[in-house]
Amino acid sequence: MEISHDTEGLPVKIAIRKPLDGHEHLRRDSMLKMVGPMVAKRFRAAIVMPNTVPPITTESQVCGYLKEIWQATGPDFLPLMTLYLTDTLEPSHVEALVGVGTVKGIKYYPRGLTTNSDSGVKNPSSLWTSGTRPYECLQALAEHGGVLLLHAADGFDENGVELDPFDQEKHFIEHTLPRIRDAHPKLKISVEHLSTKWGVEYLLKHGGPLLGCSLTAQHLLLDRRDWLRGGFHPQRFWWPIIQPTEHREALRVLAKADKPFVWLGSDSAPHPVEKKRADCCAGGVLMAHAGIELYVEAFENMGALDDRFERFASINGARFYGLGDSDETIELVREEWTVRHSPHIADGGTSKEVIPFRLGEKIRWKLVA
Ligand SMILES: [Zn+2]
């Protein structure tokens, strides 16, 4: 990473290899047309989440989605596709698609716990119980070197009692993840958007070539106080739920620790405004409009805006997913700007507002276009 300072020693400009976004919801149709160019400007590639409607589970769906993505991003952007793990996903599809590299991994969604997760696996035990479809899919995935991407949350404990949302990741890390790893010892696993100190402790102990995690900028920047200060802020509501300060601090320790098994995954997850300002507010927010800028700010706040940042953003995730280091670079300058624009998407002739993260607030770093 190249970094320039002003006369007072303040960093004013950085250049890094073009990064990879390890967790991106590009959506479809008009939303994809809006989000795609934002992502392609900042990232060379992204792991594309499959929880569209309908979910991505077959070769023809993967190919159709890929074509639509390239129409929005242009051909230089590399979408790394994933399949949605359902109770009926065909192991033969996994074998065929991961075997030739069309698909990089499978995403596990616990049913009902996040956006468009109704098709998710009903019983987490099927991930480690031989004879079930999900188990067979993970076997095929491991055999072909694909990655299991985990939404690391359990909805219920062993007695069927509903878990508190703030304990969903803790339960998964302590009970579900070890069982998956025992049942599939050769499987590459990425814990997505790690959000708790319990997750951090586990990763620091067990992280390595077969187990890594992605971190979001929003979990590094905010904590539960920001979500509920003066009332409920729908634009700061996402899954996994925003935790108290001690968890944010643990995530910062992990991000600064310069571990090769920790990387950027923005979890940019836009919704039309009516889904956010609704009786049941949808989790997720648009981050793609400042998808790298917010991470620069987070790393600067942590005192880690140095080579560690480039490894986190551009190298660790890319290597985990089998990509070489990028030859392209992007530049960012210290130039404060206000998120004023509230993007609109035309859907069936009507205009729909999507509120970006930090609307009306300032962002300290700017991408050099
Ligand atoms: Zn997500």
C-alpha cells in the first residue's frame, strides 16, 4: 500500500490493490442496475450472495444471474457466484458447478433468521448428519475445494427454545460450527459478517487456511448505542444484529491483528425505503455507495491504516477464494463529503427510494474516480 502524508503527518492519500468484496448483495433488476456500477468502481470482484427471489440453486439460474450482473457492471468485474443451500439442493449440481469453478461456494442461511431466508435449511443438524441432502452437498463441496459461507446464527437451542437475537451467533459458534467442522474436516469455511466477541475468540483460536471470516465496516464503526440513540434507526438495523461496544472492540482487535484468515465483506444489502420504514423493518442497508471508503475510515480510527489494511481488503479474501493478487489499484484521498444523494430506482415505471448508509452524514475519505 502506498500512503502519502501532509506536512503534519496526517495520511492524505492512499493507493491499494483493487480489493475484493467477500460479501455482496447485488440484488436483481433495477436495484442491480443501481448497485452494480458502485461495486465495480471499487472492487475487482465480489462474492455474490444467492438470496435473491427466487434463490440461486441451479446452473441456469447462476448463468442468468451472471449475465444480468455483467450487464450492470461491465465485463471487467468478476462476480464470484454462490449457491443457496436448501434442504433440497442437489449434490450433483454442487459437484458440477463447483468442480468447473462456475460457483465458488454455498451459502448457508438458517431458515427465517435473515432477509430471504425462507428457503434456508430447516434443521442445522442436517449440516453434520450423514444421509441428509445438505450433508451430501457439503461433502461434494469439500471434495471440489469450494467454500461454505455461513450466516452464523441459530434460531433455537437444543431444547427448541427460541434464542435471544443477541445470542444467536454465540450459540452457533459454540454448538453448530464445531459440529460442522468435525463432520467435514477438509471443508473450507468462511464465517460471514462476524459480529461478536465469542466469534472473535473462536477465530483467533481456530482460524487458518480452512477457516476464515469476513468483517463489515458497519460492525467495526458502530455499536448498539448508535442503533437506538434517541429511538430506533432503521438504517442501522441489519443481521447479524448490532451488538454492545465490547463486541465492536473485539472485532477491531481481530481486524488489527493482521491475520490472513480475516477479510473484507461489506454485506451491502439495499432495500427499497418502504421495506425499511415498515411495520417489520427489513434488516440490511446499502453500503456500496461508500463500500471501501467506510473501511478506510474504520481502519484509520483503529490506527491501522497501513499495509494491514491492504491485506485485509485486497489480499486475504482473494487468496482464500483462489484468486491471485490484483494488478489494478484504486486511490482514495482525504476529502470529506456528505452522503446527500438518496438513490432512486425505477421499478415498473415507479421511482423507489433506497436510503444509503450515513445519509446526511459525512464520510472522511473519497474514492478517486
Ligand atoms: Zn448478507
